[in-house]
Amino acid sequence: VEKLSIAVLNDDKLYDKYRIAVRDIYGADMPDMNYFSIGHLNWQRRIGQLHHWLLRAGVYGGPTLALEPDAKDDPYNALKDSPQLRQLRDMFLDVKKHGITVWIRFASEANLHGSIYSVTKSDELLEHYKAAAKWWKGFMPDNVKLVFSPLINTPYEASIKDNPRQLTILRAMYEKGVYDRIGGTIYSTKYNVFDMYDWYTKFMRELDPTTPLQICELGGPLTHQQELVDFIKAGAKGRWKGLEKINLFAGQINARAQGEYGRFGFVIPGKSISYIRQIFFSDSPWSPS
């Protein structure tokens, strides 16, 4: 299985093969994560595919969905009452009947300069982001949860920790009570993931001491596998109070990072097994048993 888009995984036979592969490689039926863009031309045509994927993925725990506003001018104009958004809401209401909770990574990495929906472009766009998050929260059913989803550090070198403007942006983006989890995307490359996440959780806990945590993407090169194993074990043992979920970024990353650090992912080359498999057979609270 080389492509894991929602459209591709609508093939039930392929999805079954994918789930067998996840179980064989990781040793557990781990919840899914995928991506969904709204706002571009005819985006609503994929709502049926999203519905089908959520029903399949929801069997394995609450799926995480990275919501990507993709309108041509102001991306957050797409997040307002419309027939298309009502159609999306009705779809989420249907999966609620099946007991499925969907964790929405809202405008993933919107603090990243260069993103189509980046809030760094203007103060006006930052205000549109905040208004859109609050609107979404009130518009969608209660099985649709919002995850604050900034980038903590890039796969190569940049870190929000070293950028005073980023810290100002993060403080302005976040509003307590709007989000159900405090997320973030983090990579083990130039920065040690322990150091980065210790710093990030301390920073965010000053803004909000109680909202649970979720790592929206954890990634790194194969050469850092022990660091990542130790990190996940530490999370499972409660090092970061309130950490409820880690999403593994298991695929290939951009050419710049690949060239500097080597292959990214969690699967050992030449073997159908993950180097984090051992974690799921420990006595941690995250064990599939």
C-alpha cells in the first residue's frame, strides 16, 4: 500500500489489507490519521469518501483528521455556513450514530510561514483563523473535537522555540475553551524531541493548564529510532501529564530533510516490522490489551 489518501482507502479490499499491514507491522490496531481539504473547487464531492473512511477507521478508535482550508483568497472564508458545510455536518452527525469521535487538527501548522492558510501573512488573517475555529466549534456536532495543531519544529531545522515572533503568534492563535486538545507537530532531527516537547508543554501550560495533549505528528529519521522509542515509552508512562494520543508520521518526508538525515519513518528497511512494536507489548496504558 503506497498511497493512503481517503480516496484510495475507499476500496474496502485495499483498506482491509492496509489494516492487516498496520497490525502486522506495529503489533496493534492503531487509530488512523488522514487529511481533508475544504474550500477548493468542488471539494464537497469527497464528503462521501470521507464518510466511508470514517466508518471504517472509527472501528479502531477515534480517527484524527487534518482539516486544511484551501480557498483561493482568504482560506478561512470557506469556514462559514453554506450548503456544503451543512452536508459535511450531516455526515459527522451520521458517524456519531456509530459512536465515532473525530479529532480535527484545525488548520494544521497554520503558524508555518508559506502555508496556504498560514496566519503569519497578516493580523487580519490571524483574526479570521480564530473566528473560524470558534465558528466550527459551535457549528459541528459534539463528536467532532478540535485539536490546536501548530508546528513545533520542522523536519529539518527551524523551531518556534528560537523565533520570538512565533511565540507571539502562538499566544495570539490559542484560545482556551475552543480546543479539546492541545496538539503540535514535532520531529526528531536537529532538536532532541524530549527537549522540544518539554519546552512546548511548559509554554502551552502557561496558556492553558488543563486541556489534554495530543502530538499531531511525531516523526524522525531511522537513525534516531532509539530516541523516538524512548520518547513514546516516556509518554506512555506519564512524563507529560494529560498526553492522550500520539500520531506517528510514518511516511517519507521532503527531499531536504531526507538528504540531510536519511530515510524517515518507523518501519525497519527490508522488514515488515516497526521499531516501536515492542512498546505495544509492555505494561503501558497504551497497550492494545
